[in-house]
Amino acid sequence: MLGDRRKVALMLLGWLAESLYWAALFFILAVAATSDAFGFYQPQEAFAEAVVLITLDGLRPEEVFSGADQRLIAADNGVKNPEQCREAYWREDREERRKRLLPFLWQMAEEDGWIAGDVESDSVVEVTNGKYFSYPGYNEILSGRADPAVDSNDKKHNKNVTVLEWLHQMPKYRGRIEAFGSWDVFPYILNAPRSGIPVNAGWQKFEGSVSETQQAINTVQELLFREWDGVRYDSLTYLAALDSLKRNQPRVLFVSLGETDDWAHGGRYDRYLLTATQNDEMIRRLWQATQSIDSYSGKTLFLVTTDHGRGDGREGWKNHGSTLPGSERIWIAAFGAGVELKGVDQGGRFQQAQVAATLAKALGEDLQSSREGIHEPLPIFRSSERQ
Ligand SMILES: [Zn+2]
């Protein structure tokens, strides 16, 4: 009798322990499924449904805010036809001059957006990585903080998790993020094998079931003269990005244009200017495409920036780096959904590293909760307090 009671008690105890075990397991799994790294991650107010992030490699704030530099429109700066170049880009008035170079960016900055980094408005956007060349710059833009270990442009897979990868881990963004770059290092910067984000960059061929546009890009890449081994023409990167917008409608599209930097290194000020204007037209067409697609129209934020500045003067403009003053200064523009601040920033101080959390915040996500040291979002959104 006593033995039986003990057996029943033991059975009940066993049943209770097992129930507790399963309850605890379910709780842990539920927390893990809805949170980030076992924290209590909460999405916040979203300002946009989609974000298009565009970078123009090494385009100086000098040209963005002041237009073409008269001193550099000269034969010794590689300008083949200085008279024609002056005719196209030089105007006495600074504001008129910058609109010649970047008409769409300035139209948006004045009508429906915000731009920072104009020294004449006492506005500063600085690169914090101290290196002032491409991989450290793109890492800072995309991961939200500088990493001293990123110290070369070598094709090494990024140890840092970019905002694109962080978003891509969440089910709602999986398969909804795409990247196109002119420079062939982007699959490494975005750590494509680990992040799972489709990245098409450099002269990389489109493979698998390709679209008509991708097929055409493949053909052109095969048959056209290549000015640079590691950088394809921006027009091809643009076409691929536009094709993705129309067919796949990603929620985050990263488009990195690269020719401005290469023409500058090549000492061709005329082509540096022309590329900037063509890049501006590509941004306009991408914007127009979003405005004609229901899932994007009125719901899309555009962020436009650069990886580094450049030096100054007749030689300095061609290069960039820690020994060339000016390389640390850049610019950031934002327009479209959610952007409350308007016009040219006056007296603000911002960092390149703020772009990542800004992109996340637009979508209602808090990147700063993911790791220590992530720079705060830019204060461009509705009801955000100016810092
Ligand atoms: Zn460069």
C-alpha cells in the first residue's frame, strides 16, 4: 500500500518536472523567436515601407555644394575640352552652379528633402574611421560604426554585421534586400555568403534564370571595352538596380555607383563631373520608378551619400586618405517618405556612421539595440528631436 502511494507520488513529481521543463523550453523559444539575441526587441514606429540607399564613390562635398571648381577645369587636370566643360558646368552663382552638376539632388533637397555637409552653412558630416578610403567607409556607412580592423580594400569577408544583414535575419526582410555595386569588393563588404543577401557587383555575370535586362547587361559586359578591371560602368549597375526595383520590389535596395572615384584617380576632372551628373540622372530615374509602383509610391525613403571625401587643390582632389586633408568630410542627403527636416542643414554635426541606424529607423527598426557603439539615427524624421 505504502509502496503504491510512493509510486504515485513519484509519478506525479515526474509529470510535474516534465511539464515545467516543456513550459520553460516553450518560453525560451518564444522569446528567441520574437527578440534579437534574447533581448526584448521591439519594432518602433516606421516612417517608410522601403529604403533605397545610393552611394557615389568619393564625390567631394566641394562639388556637391559648390558645383564645378573653376581652377580644375583645365588641361592639366585632364579636361579635354576646357571651353566646353566650362560652358556645361561653370556659373558665377554658387547655387546655380551646383544645380548644373546635380540637378535632381538639388531639386529634391530643396523641395522634398534634406542635405548636410555644406561648410558654408557650418554643417559638417565627418567620416569617423580615420582611413578615408573605400572599404572602411562602406563598412562605416553600412554597419553603423567604424572598425579599426578594416584597414585595406582587400577582398576579405567583413566580420562586421551590416544593417542589411541584420535586417535580413528577420523573417519580414528575408529575400527582400538586394545590392548592386559597380565595385567588385561589395560581395565581401556585405559578406554575401554569411548574410545571404544577393549582391551583384563589378563585372559579375548574372546567372541562373536571368531577366531580359540581366541578359542584356551580360552581353554588354562581355562585349564592351573595360576601363577598369574591378569597377564596371555605373550605367550597368543602375540598369540592374532598376530591373530589381521593377521585378522584385525589395524593401531595401543598395546601389553603389563607383565611377566618380576612378575618374578622379585618373586625373580626368571632366569625366568626374560628367559621371556625377549622370549618376544624378540615375537617381532621378530610380526615384521616378518608385513613384510609379504602388508598393513604393509615397512610402520610400532615399538616402544618398559617399564613402569618403578627397583632398583639395590642383593635385589633391585626385586622391584621398589620412594624409590628405578634406578626405574626412562628406555629405548626406535624404528625401522621400518620413523626411521632416528640409533644405540645407545649418550648423549641424553628423557622422557617416549614422546612416545605418537611419536606414533601420526609417523601417521602424532599432539597430542601436543590436550592438554597442552603433551611432544614432540622423534626426531627419517626423517628431524626432534635434540633437
Ligand atoms: Zn579611391
